[in-house]
Amino acid sequence: MTATPDPTSVAPDPASATPTSPHFVAATRAFYDAIAEDYAERFRDELAAKPLERAVLSAYAELVGAGGRVADLGCGPGRVTGFLGARGLDVCGLDLSESMLAVARRENPTIRFERGSMLELDFADGSLAGVVSFYSSIHTPVEKLPALFTEFHRVLAPGGHLLLAFQVGDEPRHFDRPWGHPVTLDFERRRPERMAELLTAAGFAVLWRTVREPVLAESTPHAFLIARRPTAPDV
């Protein structure tokens, strides 16, 4: 569930599983614990080379409003968390991987980072102004996306905004032994129209959907969706 430049679901590591952890959650944690330092170094300046991503994040921060309480879910090394914090949001980061969280805390010492799962958020109902899932819903099997988006809806206050980013496509991309680490993963790709349908079914109003073509060494388009939890109707 860590934010990535390409989307994922990974091979299992039984040693990292718990009796209540879904298989894919334990697998994701094990993968990112293994590659955290290499990942953080390789993608340290990624946002600097991607003006559209910076524009999307800045527009999102403006929608939420200065001081809005936002959770960056699957925050990884915290680069998006730090970017949003610098734009006036009261942002915290959540991730499965303690190794990724160690990097995030080191790089962003004034921001709070906690370990946790996106499917079981430790936030009260309606307590957040924003939820960000920047290349992290890609770790969730497609059949569990409705439950994931329902959880996002639960923690957002009426009028709160959700930002999703993911690669576009129908087939996952498989990675084996990244940077020589003995782990594998599949990066799950999604269709923007299907993601919008799932968000609508979970109670969101989709405000903005955009797709950009591949840049740098990418092989697929990337999609960005912003959705809003509607306010209560007038009575």
C-alpha cells in the first residue's frame, strides 16, 4: 500500500503475516520493508521531474483548504506527504511498512507518520478533510476496492475530498528481485472509468478525472481522480 511510481500487489512472506492480516497486506508490508532505502533513494526527486503531478497535488491542497486535516494513505517515504504539508495542509502519513515509515520520519521530522492499513483506518467517522491514495490503492485486490472506498468515505467529513492516482491498464506489470532484493510484486493497473464507478457506488461525487500520457521511462498512461463526499442534503 505504499505510494509508488507504478501500481502493486506482492508475493507473500509468511513471517510477516498475522492471524488477522489479509494475505495481500502481509505481502505488501514484506515487499516494502525489503526495498525501502533503495526505493527512497531512487525516487527521491521524482516530483521535481513531473509538473502535472505537482499541479494535481497543489490543486488538491487548494480544494481542501489551508489547515485541512488530511491523511496520506500508503505514504511510503513521505515525499507526497511533505509536499502537501508545505502547502498548508495538516497532513499525516500512514503506511504498512516500518522501514518506509523510518525514511518518511527522517525526511519529514515535523510530520506525524503511523503504521496501519488503509482497510482499517484508525480515524473517527467524518474526521478528515482529505484522503490521499497516491499510487497505493493499487495494492488492494479489485474485489476489495468497494470496501476500501467505503472506508475512505467513512473517515471523510461531508464536503471532504479524496485524491486517487494509479497507472492505466488492464494487465499487471510483474517485477522480480528489484535492486537485488529477494521479493517480487505485481503492479496492478486500473481503468479510470471503472474506478469512477466504484467511487460513485461508495457514495462519492467524482469531480475531476484526468489521464496523462507516459513520460520519462514509463510505459503506460497515469490517471488522477478527485472525488468529494457530498454534504448532507437540505431538509
